Amino acid sequence: MLDPKYSRISKKWVGFVTAIWVQSIAGNNYTFANYSPALKAVMHYNQLQLNNLGVAKDVGKSFGLLAGLLADRLPTWLILLIGAVEGAVGYGTQYLVIAQKISPPSYWQMCVVLCMGGNSSTWMNTAVLVTCMRNFPRSRGTVTGTLKGYIGLSTAIFTQLCTALFTSEASAFLLLLTFLPAIVCFFAIIFLTEVPASTSHEEDEEEQKGFTIINWISLSLAVYLLAFTLLEFFFPFSSFQFKLFAVVLLLFLISPLVVPFKLMLRVYNDNKNEASSPALQSQGSSITKPLLEDSSDDARTTTDVTETNVENVEGGTLAEKVDEPEELVKGGVSQRFPVLGEDHSLTEALMTVDFWLLFFTFLCGIGTGITAINNLGQIGEAQGFADVSIFISLISIWGFFGRIGAGAISEYYVKKAAIPRPVWMALSQVFLFFGYILFATAAPGSLYVGSIVVGVCYGVHISITVPTASELFGLKHFGILYNFLILNIPLGSFLFSGVLAGWLYDKEASKVPHVTGTMEKMLRFASFANASDFQALGEVGDPPKCMGPHCFRSVFIVMAGMCALGIMLNAVLILRIRPLYQDLYGPNGSIERKRRSQSRLR
């Protein structure tokens, strides 16, 4: 019979693998550039209207507050179900519009549809992230980096699967967005549940080994996608080669199951050995039983309010929380205002300077990043690229490297030297600053390099902000805190994409009189149509197109300035929270004391 302890561990890892699968198909918010040109053509939108549709998609993120609020009240399976149904309706309607199977809806109706599609991912993200953070509270950076990394890869996964199974047409891409996430979510409903966190130092070490295996698999998948994307750009592939690629891709996605399978195989062998050796079985029972009983006794004598703080102190609760008098810990909710590192409600967090510093530093990076991603189709078109799929894939794949790398690196240095995680976010904003300047120059190759820089830095922001918020404000209300922070995505999309980029693009496009298709062909053969090509090109009756490096130059300069502001805000935040990280992860911090205590128990 399987030991209850190892049954819990196996269930936790199987749930984490299914969470990876959900995240692999939950990044639909980053796929707008794949089908936005087709939507613009079918609906005859100008650039400002198209950008505001992108804003509506991102505004769906604002309703993530509801998902975060309900994450503490509803089971994981129900949160996943809501996301699956909403995504099927939102993207299914967009498919019908682009495939011209229904009459074109009004503009406000399209805004609602895109909002639903964008909102669906908040339910999926909240369900898997909150559940896995609670299941692995001592590896928050690694968990966040891995799960968010697969969201970054999801665009490339979708793009390549769509090409292999169907075509590269926008309607087929939306059809895949309609059904595949729903199928995966229904599958994850069976396995992804909350289970108790690790209870021993030995189990912590096993977790790290499991994450190491999964991270190597994930990195291999990202390299595979990157290599295929580059090869596809230079060498045409046949239909069979695309299908072969899809098969290998699916094998990569299934391979993380090796971690729970390896664990169950080891437990099976241990149980088999114990069955053949009664003395060993008795010895093992006498060793493990007292620890398990103590753990359950502690859980029964702890109130619901303080249970998370006591059990998860090593994952982010301030050291002083453990050292408080017993009557404060066991007496229910403390009447005093929580200090940094303790569990905060949303209202309590909003009353702190540190929360708003984290919020606005996140906005400077994530808001400008989503603007670059949403407008990548038009940026490439303005620079003369007919197909921007390679740039979308580059952002997706390098975004994965940024997420998983930032999660692993920040986790290593926070435990080794108590370095605050926002240090890495500030460093990424330095690179993002130069990336936007490079975009503004429109130099040869700038779109390739800029896409990589934006992808990496965007991923770093996601992976750093999430565990930082849990360390500063606790895990108890993490669902709603997380969804409040990611309001920066629609806010940044509105400010920088809907207002700034759309307005400046249309302003540049309207500087030159609109031309006919025949005149466009003549201009393209004219000598002055090379290099900058400052023309507004398009067919009569269509919105004007801006061609040339000037189209988005002002946008990128403003966004570079926002990154400079973000660097300064990050510096202030780091100075303010450094004492907390010393209390948590320093030589005499709460986590180190907990580990020494566990070592003595062994």
C-alpha cells in the first residue's frame, strides 16, 4: 500500500505537470499579433481602432480580480472550468468573424468578445499559480519561473502546432485557440488540487531535484522551438516535416511526467523491500510515524488564520511572526496592522508604500512590453516585413528564457546571499531601455535583437514580481493581490498602446496623402521608396498605412523614458525591502533557523 506521505507528494507533482500543460496553452493574451492584421482587414479598422481592440483584450485582465477573490473560496477545478468556457466563447466568436461565417459585429461587441478571450487566461493562470505556490511554498521563484515560462512559450507552441495541423491562416489559429485550451483545462481539472506543503528538509531536497529535471526539460523544449523557428525561416519545410515537429513537441510536453513517475517507482520499490523485510518495515514505521503525528497535531491546533503563516514561514513570512508571543499567534486575527512579510489583505497592501512601488515598477516594464508585443505586426509591416511570425516566436521563446532564468537565478541568490528579487527586475529594465532605443533606430537587424531583448525582459518582470509580492504580503490573499498587480497589463496597454502608439501611428500615416494600389506599386519601384520610404500606403477606402522607421520611433523613445523611471523606482524599493530579505533569508533569518531545526530532527 502506498505511504500516505508519498501519495501526497506524487499527487502534488502530477498536479504541477498538469499545471505546466495548462500554462502551455494559456498564453492567449500574447497571440493578438498573430491574427490582428486579418482582423483589421476583415473589419476595415484603422490602427487606433485595432489597438483599442488590443486594449479591450488586455482589459479582460482587470476582471482577474474576481478570479483572485474567488480563488480562496472556490475549488481549483471550478476556476479552471470558468476559464475554459469563457475562452471557448471569446475566441470562438473571433474565429467566426475572421472566417466570415457570421455578419461583422459592431465595434463595441468586438471589444466585449476580445475582453472575454483575454479574461479567460486570468482564471487559468490564477488557478494553477495560486495552487502550485501553496503546494510548493519554499520554491516560489522556481515555481513562478517555470509556470510563467510556459505561458511565454505558449505562443510559439500554438503557432507551430497550427502550422503543422492546419495552415498559418489566422482563422485556423483562432480555431485552435477555441478548442485546445478547453480540452487541456478539462483534463487538468482531474489532477490539479491543493495538497499540504513539504514537511521535512529531505522532502525539500527532493523538490529541488524534481524542479531541476523539469527545468532542463523546459530549456530543451525552448531550444528545440528556437532552432525550429530559425530553420523554418531559412529553409522551407514540407507538410510531413511540420507534422514530425509537432509529434516531438508533444513528447517534450509529456516528458515532465518523468518526475512523478520516478517518485512512484521508487516508492513501489521501497514498499516491495519493506514487505520482504518485516524488521525494516517496523524500523521505518517507528521513524516516520512520530513526525507525521506531530505535523497533524500542529495543524489541528492552529487556527485557519495563522495556519498559513506558521507552516509557510520558510516561504516568505517575516521572522518576527514566529517569534511573537504564543497568545498572539494562537489568538486569531491580530488587531495591529501587519508588518511587511506578514499576510496582508488587498486593502492593507494598498495602504503601504512598498506595494505601490512594486506596482509602478512593474507597470514601467510590463506595460511597455505588452505594447511592443501587441504592435509587433504593424512594427514589422512598417519596416517592410510581410511576415512577422518569426519575431512573435522570438519574443515567445526568449520570454521563456527570461521567465525560467529569472525564477531560478533569483531563487538561488535570495537563498545564498539574501539579494532582494527586484534587483533583477531593475537590471532587466536597463536592458529594456537600450532595447527600445534600438527599436527606435530601426537599424538593420534591430527587429530581431529588439524582439529578443523585449522577450527576455518581459519574462523577467513576470517571474520576479509574483514571488516578490508573496514574500512582501504573504500567501493567504495572494490570489487577489496577484490579479491586482497584473492590472498593469491592461493599464499599460491602454496608456502606451491604445492612446500613445495608436495615435502617433495614425498621425504619421496621415502626413502624406492616401494613395491607390497602383500608385503604391509605382512608389515601391521608385528610388526614393527605398531606405526610409516615408509614405502612407494603402488601397482607397482602407485605413492609411505608415511605412518607415519614423512610424513608431516616438513611441519607443517614450517607453525608454518609462524604463528609466522604473529603474529609479526599483532602486527605492530595493533599499526599503532589503531588511526584510535579511530577516527571511539571511544567516540568522527565519528560513535558515527552520532548516537548522529540521536538520536536528533528522
